[in-house]
Amino acid sequence: MLDSGFGIPFSPKSQNSAHTQNDSTRRCIWISQEDLTPNNLEQIKDLLKSEEVPLKYWLLLAFSYKSLGHLESLDSLLKEAEAIFNSEEDSKRVKGTLYSSLGFHNLCQAQQFKNDDERHKRYMDWTNHYLRKTEVGTSLYHFYMVKGHQSVFNYMRDKNTDHLATARSMFNMAIDQSRSAIIPLVLFGNVMVLSSNYQVASVYYLRALLKASYYLAIMNNMPDSRRAPSERSLELSLAHSQLVWLKAALFFALSACQFSLGNIESAKSLIEKSIALKPLAVAHRFASAIAAYQLTHFKEDFEEDVPLLLEQYSRAHLASHILDRSNAAGQLHLCEFLFHRGNLEECTRRLLDLQKTNLPYSLRAELEYQLGRVEHAKGSYSEALNRYMNALSHKNDFLSARLQLVKAAAGCGDLGLAREHCDFLLQCLQKVAVVLKVSAYVYLCSARETLETNKWDMLKMESANNRSQNQLDISCTFHSVQQGMGRLIDERLFKALSLLEDLIFSANGSESSRNALEMSKFTNKLDAKSKAQRDFSDPLAMEYYIRCLEILVSRGREYLCPSLNEYYVEYFNLYKSDNDRFKNNFGVILMYTRNYTRACAVLQALNEKLSRKTEGSTGSGTSGAGGAGGPTERSARENMENTTLALTVRFNYALALEFAGQITKAQKIYSSITREYPRYTSAWLRRSIIAFQKCDHESTVRYLEQVKKIHPNSCEPYLLRSYQLGKIKSYDEAIQEIRKMFRAIPASAYDPYANTLLSSLMIKKSYRIAQTTGTTLTLPKEAMQYAKTALKRPSVCNFYAANCIAVILALEKNFKASYESFLLLMESLSMTSHMKLLVNKNIGILSAAITLAMVSTDRKPDKNKLNKLKVAKTQQHFQSAISNGKMDKSLYTCYIRFLFDVQKYEECIGVLETARLIFQDDAFVYNQIIVTDAMVCSYLRDAEKTSSLVEMINMLSCCRFITTSAEYLLEESQRGNTQFSAEAYNKLKQIANRVETKMIPHITSTLPQLEKTCENKQQAREKRLQLQLSIQQAHEAKKREQEQERMRAAEAEEELSEKLLKEASEIASELLTAKPTQT
């Protein structure tokens, strides 16, 4: 209404005034939107009071101020009107209008301050005060209207549908009070929209539309006044404008209902009628929303003209902005358009200007989000992060802002914050591709950051004090970090891997395909079906996936090499990448998978390419050196990176040639590398290894001595020489070499690999002495000392040596150290199935010994006193060992004995039966007899077991198994086919005799009584079930009756809807047939 303004006529000051209503000299004032400012309020109030303007114009001005957001001006006008129109001379209708307006204003204020208890209570008290004055002796129509609004506000606060029922009742009574009013019909329709009953809402909107059309038809058929405008003509003009605006708004409401019901074409037609009648900004915005829906929700038979829809969408947005330039939503749409056009400065200026205004709370989040996005595009990640955080503080479920926040946090290095918000996004948007990719990138960066940070700390430690015993050697520090942070790094990498797998398979959504991929990691093959179901259309996702696999393989997960190899092949087939680092890593992975021929080909091509590139850059740098300034710092850094990469590729190529058996070519490349880069340690070590394989011991030592001169603080030449001496069984010299390293590099005394190697060499030496001299094996105390130091970080040690040391620790009754050692061994990143069998078997035996030792310390061994957690852990270790080595008879024997000792008889019998099937050994039959006898004896002492018919029958079956198996073993022993000791033979006879003479008769005599008791229980149970069935049938009958009542109520509501539709059609027909009266 305010876009065109309205006029206020001035009434004569008295009945005797010379000015009459039809006098052309009557005065009038025109109020526009620009006039309604707080600065003009006092002038407008003085003018209204001096000219004795009626109440309706006071209210019109007051609520016009409200629509512009000037709530203080609204409050001032209403209070001034209350002081003027509160006399006894004023009519009840005037007072009802005034009091209801005051009550509605205070109700809106209470809703605005609903979180402030004190102010909310004060405004509600004023609301109730004016409602009482409205109800008592003034106007029930206005009372019902305000009460209906109050119920709607209550529903908006606590979402209780009872408030909607109250609101419907209030507005319905308002309709009954004033049959000619339009607003109650509209409000009733709004309440039905809140109830999601769009059909009934459409009926009431249609009734209101028909009444508005009727009134407009009457006004259009009234005779035009050819004279100057009078007060009556101005009022009619104002009423006509209000009705036209209301009719356009009702078309808009009907369009929204049809849109919600899915009738897009009807909604589009109705909104076009609304715009044709009066172009409202909100109607144009809704038209753009319909066009956007048609563009984004289409089926296979979509026949719409896409360019035309885009044009309609743009025109509707532009029209809404032109009609309402001050609308915040339109301004934000314009800023978004400027952002996508790349006009960041203009976009920022408009957003900052918009920020200074009093924006609605719902749009502040969008404003902060757009400001953050502009800063993000400029590269100011910290400022963008703050803006996104502000947006989320205004609207917590703003997912776009949260996604951009993750990107900004990753950009400014706050990966902890990025991970936190990634987890929230993954809960809300589990299968959205961009969320999966961004989250995978964050977890990948987190893992890499942890590795890089710790490497930097190690380098600082090395440069600070290389010879301090308080500082560990760099290799020791690296592996301490690997153990301390390794689990966290692996968790993040596997998390990223899982997200990328969801992304790769998201196009098909096949869970079986993902399972096939998981199995392929362990079976080293992918079938053709899973290949076809993978989606490799996103090269960035493939790069992230390959990076994750690379880091995991480099950390010991070598079983992932086949998968990594295949992804490399797919990547290079689909995308002709020029990333030289990728190609170098591909060659390394080919060596991991022992495809040395292909690795040589890939690395040779890359080596030739980088050699040409390095020569070209060197030539250009030499020619440019004579110019002013020489090469820039950036180009120098790039040249250094290219040279480093070329050297790495060259060494890897030589390594591939060596593994492929081309030792001569490899040795030439190693020689050239050591000649050009004498400090390149790896090449010297490889030359020493090749010389050792050729039995050229002089060259072997010479190369290692060269490394010692170049890098005096490096442990690698000492360790390699000690290992080589151990290979030729020169244990004394090998031990002496490590001791020499400890003296030269004090920090190496903490190196876990050195201590493990030294301990294992001492153990081998003691074994050799025992074998050659024929004496008893005695373990040197020094070996134990170095073993304890080495086992702090066993994942970097020789596995079998470390396992042997852990066993020795257990034999020396150092159970705690041994148990911790085995646990550390289990964390080793590269373990074969045989390694897993050994470590799980040994730790299972040790854990069983510890568990049973704790029970034996009690006065009476009790099953209930067992540590259930330790028992479960021990079982887990034994089961893991069995899964990695099923043909180990001693493993089954240990596991069976442990289960017997902890009185887990049923599980023990299950393992015994499996062992009997695998090994076909009568010893397991004998053990099963012992276990079954113990189980039956235990059950016979249990009152709960002896009172169960099923358990007693099972015990009888067990007794018969004992007698049958015992007879078989005794016969085989008499024939000499089975070797049992005399003690075992006698015990077997005792068990068979006791079971046959005592246990079986006892059980058989108890069974008839138990059967009778069981029958009685069954009969009682049947009676109870019958009673429950009758109760259930009664409940179902009551439920059917309630369902019938509900159906009758639904039918009644449907009849009411049909009646309302019939009334609406009758009114429409009357409007079409009736002729308006003319005056």
C-alpha cells in the first residue's frame, strides 16, 4: 500500500462550518512512503490533532509506520489515539477498534521479546488488559481477532497444535460476528496453511477473493463524480486501492497453496493474475521461485524451454528488486548476482551498506555468509572464517556457510575446526559429493600436517644438539612419533579413504560394490563388475584417493599396493597428467608390487624427461646470469625443486634396475650419483649392499666408511655393517660395530633398531656357543638389558627377533614387560599372517597365564572372581591366532586348556570338536571326555540347570557320549593302538564307572518328575496366553471402534468441505448473474 501512498481528507471543525462535505475548497494531505519517518512524527501528530482526523487514519498511519519497521512511532501514535478517542462520546465500534489495535500491538511486542521473561510478561499484561476492555461492552469481533492472533503466536513459540485449533475457533467466531468482513476469512486460511491443510485454506482464500471481487464490482459500477474530489471520493479511492491490493494478495495466497499441492501450472497461472492485477514485489519473487523449481525439478519428458524459463526467472527477480529496492532479500539477491559476475568491490560495498540497516534476524546469517564468501574469494581466509562463524551463530543449520567455513578453516590451517564442522556436515549430508570430497581433503591434510609437523620437530632437535644423550636420535624420534601419533594418522587416512570410496560409488550407490572394494584390498584383485560400477569422473577425488593410499603404503600397509597400482593405472589412462611426482610415486608402487620391468620403463621415461628439463633450466640460468640481478628467488627455488625431483627419480630408477637384476646398470647410476652428489647417503649404502652381495668386502667397508666421513652422526652405516657381519656369522665383530656406534653417537643408545639388533646378535651368539660346546644355554644379562630398551618401539625392529625377546622376558617371569612388548608387536604396520599367528599365540598364552595366576591367588578359585575382560581379551588373541594358522595343534591345546580352566565348558567342547575334525587325534577325544565330565558335574550342582528338562536331557546325552567314547578309548588302549599313561587310563575308567553307575541313574530317575512339572508349566502357560489373547482381542475391538469414530469425523469434515465448496460456487454464480444497483 505504501508504494503509491494514500490521502487523508480534513473534516470541518464544527457543524456550523462554512465548508460542507461537497465543498470543493475542502483540504486534503497526501502521505507517501518518504513522509513516514520518525523525524516527521510530531508534525504529523500535531496535524492530525488540529484537523480532528478520524481514528481510522490514525490507525492507518500507525500500522504504516509498523510496516516500515518504526515500532516506536507506532507505539506513540497508538497511545496518542488512546488519549484522544477514549471518551464516553465515542462509539463502541471505535473503542473496539482502538483497544484491539493496542492489544495486537502489545501482543506483537510480547512475541518479539519472548526470550526476555520480564518484558514478555509486561507486554502480555497490557495485551490482556486491552483484551478485557475490548470484550466488555465494545466489540466481540475485534476480541476474537486478537485472541486468534494470540493463539497463532503461541503455536509459533511451542508448536503445539492445540493452539491452532483455538485460533480456528476464534477466527470462525469472528466470521460469524461479521459476515461481510474479508480479513477473518484470510486469517482462517492462514491457520489452515499452518496446519498444512492447503485445500481448506484455498476454499477460505477463494471466499475472501469472491467477496473482494464483489465489493470491487460495486465500486466500479458507482457513478463517477465530475466535480473536485470530496472526502467521500477520497475514502472510496483508498478503499478501492486496498481491495485491489487485497485481491492481488489473495491470488498470491491461492498460488502458494497450489504450489504446495504440487499443481505448478495452476500456481503459475494464479501468480500471473496477481501480477497483472497489481505487481507486488513478493509476487514477482514467488514467480521467480516457480521458475527456479521448474528448472531444477524436471522429469525425463521435460519439454519446457530452458532459456525461456531462465529469462522468466531473471525478469521476475529484476521486477521484484525494482518494485522494492529497500527489501533486504532483494538486495542480497543482487549482491549474489554481483558476486557471480566477479564485481567483488561493488558487492562488498552494497553488503556493508546493508549491514548498517536494521536487518531482520533471519537475513543476518545470509549477509554474513555473503561477506565471508567475498573475503574467501579475495584469499582472506581468516576474515572469511570469522564471517562464516557469525553466519552460523545467527543460523546454526546454515549448511552452505558451514561448508564454506570448512574450506576457509583448511585454507588458514585450522584443521581441527575444519574436522569438527566436517563431522556435522557428514551427519546432515551423508551422500553429497562436495561434502564427501571436502571432508576427505580435510582428513588427508590433517594426517599430512601431523607427519610434517613432527618431521620439522625432529629436524630442530637434530640441529639443536646432535650429541646430547637427553635428545634421542632423529630416527628414534621419528619412530616414537610414529608410535605415539601413528594410530591417529591412520584413523584420519582411513576416514578420508572411506569418504572417497563413498564418493566414487555414490553414482550407483551400490553397497555390494563397496564391499567388493574392501575385499579387493586383501585379495589383491578387483572383479570386472566392481570396476564397471566405480565412477572415475572426478580427477580430484582420484588424486585424493591415491594420496591417501600412498601415505598408508609408505607407513607399512603394503597390502594396499595392488589397489594403489590399479588406481594409478586408471588415473593415467583417463587423465593424461603431467604431474611428475605422481609418475615417480607410480614407479615406486610398481616396485612395491614387484613389477620391476614396468617400473623400469616408467622411471626411465621420467628420468629422461627430467634430465632434459634440468639441462634446459641450467642453460637458461647460465645465460641469464650475466644480466642484471641474475635469476629471481622464485626461479631459484623452482630449479632446486626440479633438481631434487630429478635426483630422486634417478635413484629410484637405479633401484628398479637393481631389483630387476640389471646390477651393472644400477651400479653405474649409483656411481654417477655419488660422484655428483657425494652427500647422497642412500646411493653409498646401495653400492655397499651390491659389493657385499658380490663378496667384495673391501669395497663394502670402503663405501660405508665414506658415509661415516660425510655424515658422522648417521647410524645407518654402522647398522648396515653390523647386519652384514651377522649374516656371515661374525657375531663378535657385529656386536663390536654396534658398540662402536654407541661410543661415536651417544644418542644412538636409544635407537630401538640398534638395541634390537644388538640383543638378537647376543642371543644368536649364546645359541652358537651352546651348540658348539654342548653346554646349557645361558642368556646374557646384557641381552635382556638391550631387549628392554629395544622393545619400547618394536614396530621398527626385526619382528622375529623382537618376538623372541618378548618370549624370553616371559620366561624370565617379567610378565608385565613381556605383555607390553607383545602388545607393541601387534601394532606393527607390516605383518604377515605367520607373524600374526606367532604374536597372537604367544600373547594369548601369556595372558592366560596371568589371568589364571590371579585366580589361583584366591583361597577358593571361583568362576565369578575371574576378570571377564582379561578372559575375553585372551580368547580374542587365541581366536585371532587360530584364524591365521589353523593347523597348529599346540595352539588348539593351549586354547582348550585355558577354556577348561576358566570353566567355559561349552566353548571348550566346541573347540575340541573342531580340533578332532582337523587333526584326527584321540588325545582330543580324551580331553573332551574330561571336559564333558567336568561340565556335567558342574551343571548337577546348579539348581537352575537341574530344574530344566532340556538341560537334564542334554546332560544325559553328554553322559552317554562319555560312556561310549570311554569304552572306545579303553578298547583301543588294550589293543595297543593308543598310548595312554597309567594315570590317564585309570582316570578314564573312574570317570566311565562314575557316570554309568551314579550320574545316568540319577538323571533318568529325575526325568519323569521334570516332565510332569514341565507339562504343568505348559498348561499354565497356555492359560496365560489364552488370557492375553482375550485381552488383546478386547483392545483390538476398542481400537476398531476408535478407528470407526475417526472415520466418521473425517467424513463429517469432508462433508463440511463439500458444503463450503458448494457455498463458494453459489456465491460465484450469484456474482455472475446478479446486477449491481445503480444510484
